[in-house]
Amino acid sequence: MQLSCITLFTMERVLDRILSEITGRGFRLTRVRRAVVEIFLDRGLPLSAADVIAALRPGNASINKTTVYRELAFLEEHGIIKEIRFLHERVKRYELAGGDHHHHLICMKCRKVEDIVLEGDLEEEERRILESTGFRVLDHSLEFVGICQGCR
Amino acid sequence: MQLSCITLFTMERVLDRILSEITGRGFRLTRVRRAVVEIFLDRGLPLSAADVIAALRPGNASINKTTVYRELAFLEEHGIIKEIRFLHERVKRYELAGGDHHHHLICMKCRKVEDIVLEGDLEEEERRILESTGFRVLDHSLEFVGICQGCR
DNA sequence: GAGTGTAATGCAACTTAGTTGCATGTGTCA
DNA sequence: TGACACATGCAACTAAGTTGCATTACACTC
């Protein structure tokens, strides 16, 4: 992955913030934990447990899948990553939490995922839903499926 | 399920249309096939394979799960139902295809699901996405999670 | 109404994704 | 350096869905 100096610098800061958040709450900074957080930062995309395991393999010969599942649960529980699911996919995915609120563009051909930020998002819609149905929206998930520029 | 005469009449018409679509293409109208379509019409909500199996049980003592999975695949393949997945759920769900384009309100407390139709939907957003990223949106999925009127 | 071909069904065994219990290992702090 | 509790590894398990293959039953013809 090619990174500019700025991006690298930002990533280091985010990594430090996450790691000190973990230690600050009395949890340990283990080899696996650090590696998993770095993988999420490095990829910047929603990853499944299988993705994380594959990414860990080169350096750390045999990391148990149970450990990875538990690490993902730990990071989610502490608000560092959050679960998302894509349409027609059976696997859980996670991405770093705490970034800007965004949605995903998923290419049907190459399966590439891009983030997208919508102007004004859906606040207006959610207000209208409350008015017309009495349903109070607390969260939403939105994903777009189609063909990316490279595949057209 | 309480139904008005109008609703019952409409359901009958929809059922007939679906069934004649199936026979018209040279497929058989079996006991299970008819029952599954009727269940979707009757419930009017996204159902999982387990839901369908449970709904079949009372009348049809032992319908094999393989049959149900294959029936759902058949109905999806022929555009009669379509797959949807809800956030944080691992199971596939299906709902009748061909109705108005809509989204779902999912109550976190009672798990009830309501349909919602958005004014103008997301056409405007999709046009903007094409302009700014070159990604051509062909489909989207949107669901709202929150608290329904009854649970507040 | 009987015969026939093929779609549909049932059963068992399998796959994939994720989880649980329990014994063992290792970071961190005193 | 030692000790405690968090973290890890292994094996066995669960849930959801799939596959292969033998059997059944629609729907069509006669």
C-alpha cells in the first residue's frame, strides 16, 4: 500500500490513540491485538475474520482462529471496530469505528469496496419517519451495489 | 391475521398471478410450492428459511429443510421473492419481489419489521455518486434500526 | 383412468462461519 | 522476579445452508 507522509503520520496517531485507549482501560497490548488493529488501519476497508487471519499469516505462522474471533469481539465491545454486513454476504465484516459516518459502494464485478459520504445523509428522512410512523430511528445501514469506474 | 375483503381479494389475485407465472414457464404446482408462496403473501414480511419451515409445520407434518431451501432458491431464481439481510443477523431472509420499492424499519426491542417508502428515494444521491466517483449504482439496500411506536 | 418423463422431494452426509469449555501461556504491575 | 488475570490454543460443538443420490409425484398424453 502506497502512503503519503501525511497519511502515514495520521495513521500513527490513530494507532497510538487506539492502543492507549486499550491500555488505559487496563487491557493488555499483545502481539495479536496490535497486529489486528494495524491491519484494520492499513487496509482501511471492511474485513472479515478470514481476511484478518489471512493478513496475519505471513508474519505469525499459526494464529488460532478462535483468538481472532475473540479479538474482533473484544475490539467491537470496546468501540474500536464495528460490525457491518453486506447484502448477499453471509460473513460478518468489521471496520474501524469513530471515523466519519459513511456508506459503501460495492462493485458487483471486482468486489471492490469504496466509502462514500452523503450530503446531509438521511437526517431529513429520519425526521419524516418519526413524524409519519412514530418510529424513532437510532441507526441506519445503507449500501450501494453497482459497477465501479474501473469495471465499466 | 385480520384481513379486509379488499385485501383478501388482492391477495388472491397476486397468488393467482404468481402461480400462473410458475405453471406458464413449465414448472409444477406442488403442495410445498403453493404453501410457501401463500405463507409469504399471508405474512407480508421478510421470512427466513426457519420461519417458513415453522409456518409449514402445523398442516404438513414433516417437510424437509432441504426442500424448503431449494424452494426458496427456486422462487428467488424466478424473481418471485428476493433475498434481503438485516444488520447483525446471520440468516438469509426473503420477501415477495415485485411490490413497491421500499425499505425496512426494524425495532431493536420487539424485532418487529415495518415497510417504509421514501419520497424520491435515493435517485438524486445515486446520480451524484455517478458524477463524483464514476460508480454506477444499480441497486441499494437501506434499513433503519430504532424503537417502534409501541415500544417507546 | 393408466402410463410416462421429469421436476420435486427426502435423507444423510457435508461445508462454512462462528462459538464454547478448559487447560496453558504471557503481559503488566508490585 | 513472581503472581495474577487477561489472553491464547486446541478440540469439540452449533447453526445455517448445501450437495449427491435414490425415490416420489405432478402434469401431460393417450
